[in-house]
Amino acid sequence: MTSDSSAAPASHSRIGPFYVTQGIHNLRDYGGYATAAGGRVREGVLFRSGQHMEASESDLALLDALDIRTVIDLRGVSERTGFPCRRHANFAAQVIAFDGETSNSPPHEGGGGQIAMTAQKARERMLAVYTRMPVNPAMVWIFREYFRALDEIDGGSLVHCFAGKDRTGIAASLLLHVLGVHPDDYKAEFLLTNDAPTRSILERQSLPRMEAHYGTIDAEALHNLMGVLPEYIDTYLAEVTRDYGSLDAYLATILGVDAQRKERLIAKLTA
């Protein structure tokens, strides 16, 4: 891969942190936020997105130019098999993934049986995803590996799942918390998914399968499934706080982010 992390093919424009891509949804840089210590999270090294199955040649050239050395794929084995990522010819990044399933068919992926998907039902189904996530052994394992990789492997990283919004959104929020970003800011970063200029890509990838399960889905229900709500991340944080006393305690005891790892991550990923 190239060594210039600031490079990007001219055909790709940026809207804030988002890259406007042809086949990858929600690709963005989640650095740049202020930290409690007075610094900022480094830009150009922390990226997040949805899956890369439909990545165009231009998209692959962009990823190559970003010089990503580590890919943390939060999807389960069936997702990776059914929707394999395309790779640039020069791809040499280390890919970290769980050898099993990481979710029980999230509703935005078209799982869960044939029901009438109302806005309220969509909200409830998504809240269930966030309620389970803190205690899901597969997600605990992959989040631990995410933090280990960021600590031990140099260079840029990219974390992604299927839609790049739920599992990926929590991963990014957890890291930003560790780096000292204010909760208001990392929650705002979580909600930026709703502003992604590539929503049509996710709909193209997901909507046919969703409608096969649920029939026609109205606009509010679709937003609850394909976007994110503040209560999604709030539910995750409430579950963790109830069971472990604080997010910091959960990170230290369950995800392996002890004081020493936290110090190393802050030194490495903030300036």
C-alpha cells in the first residue's frame, strides 16, 4: 500500500468526515475530536464503514491511498461468506474477525422472520440489538481484539460491520471514550451515520432482503432500521453501567483496556 495517508483519488469528494463512494456505505474518518487533556484525536488513522462487497475500483483505490494497515471486521462468518469484501490488488492489511457469528440477524440485515415492521417494532428490534451487545461473547471477543490491535499494530485502521452503524458505531464510541472525548461528542459522532451521503448503497444492499421478510416498510420504520437513534447508544451505555458500575470499569474488566493500555492508546492516537 502507499505511504501517503492524506492521498485520495480525485474522483472521491469528501463531505466533512465522509467519503462519497460508489459501493461502500458510511466510510468516514472518526478522528478530530477534542479530548479532556486538551488535545485532539488524530485524523487520517481511524476509519469506519459498512461492508466492502460492492466496492468499486475507485473505492478500492481510495482505501489503498488511505494506507490502512489493520481491518477489524465485526461481521460474523455467515456475513463474511455471503458478502465477501473486495480488495485492492495491493491489499496487505491484517484482517481481524471472529470465527463464528457476532449477531443474531439484526433486523436491518433482513433477519427476524416475517412480521409487520412498524416504526415501533423496528425501534424495539434495534434496541434489543444494543441490549444484547455488551454481554454477547462474540462481540466482547472482537471488541477486545479491536483495542488490542489499535494498541499493538501501527498505522491506520478501519473498523466495519455490515451497515457500519451499530456494531461499528459502538466500537468507535468506545475508543473515543477511552481517548478522552466528551460523551456529547462521541454520541454526536455515533449519530453522524444519519447524515451519510451513501444511504442509497445500504438500501441497495439491504432493502430487497428486508422487504422479503417484512413486506413494504414505511419511511419511519426504515429510518429506525437503517439509521441510528440516540436511545440506541444510550441503551448500550445504560446496560454496561447497570452491570459494571461505569463504562470505564467495563472497558477495564471485560474489554482489556486497563490503565496501561489506555495510556498507550492516548499517546498513540491523540496529539
